[in-house]
Amino acid sequence: MKTPIFFILLSATLSFTACTKDKATAPPQKLDGTYTGAFTSSSTDATNATAKVVISGKTYQATLNTAFGVSSKGSYATGNNQIAFTDSTVHTANFDWGLLLNGTYTSTTKGDSLILVKKGAGFNYTYRLKKQ
């Protein structure tokens, strides 16, 4: 009598576990395009500038209209509402390296807007961009 009950319970358990729905995963963001807008920083040397970011495939190029003409380019990866930028250019040491689009940013998209935020101890860098 124990054997049939065991098989009934086993088959019931297997049927329930086989019917669970997979969690939906968000489709990857399609970021390709040219974005322009504002960059603001709240570090000790607060900066406001106009920004241009061009994203193509898995690469990017970013420029800030500042006294030093800051620019960066390289590759990026997305995941969990974040974008990790890896700058591959060589820079001089006489400016705020936080102005480079480099490192991990929290990303928010809404329509044609892209907002990138990077926070840390004593700084907050924000890009508010619109796709052109």
C-alpha cells in the first residue's frame, strides 16, 4: 500500500514543479543613437556642462563642453538597470577624472530620455540626455 501512495505523491510533486512559469526577463535596452543634454556634478568642484554621448553597438563616445574639453570612449555593458562604461582613452592628470563617462551608472530610460546617475562618497554625477 505504501508503494502506490509514494508514486502518486511523487508524480503529483513532479507535475506541479514542471508547470511553474519562468520569470520574465526584461529585454536588453536598445541604446544605439546620439544623445545630448546636461551633465551635473555635486562634487567639491561642482560642474555643469552640456554633454553628447554617441552609442553604437557595444561602444560609446562621450564629450563634455568644459574648459578642458573632456572626452571619453570605450565599451559598455548593461544589466540590472545599470550601465558599466569602460573608458579606453589616455588622459592627462590635470582635471577632475570624475567628469569622464567611466564606471557604473544607474540608468533610467523613459521615451527618448536617458538618465545616468553615479553616486559615491562626496560626489553625484548625473547625465540627463535626450535621443536625437
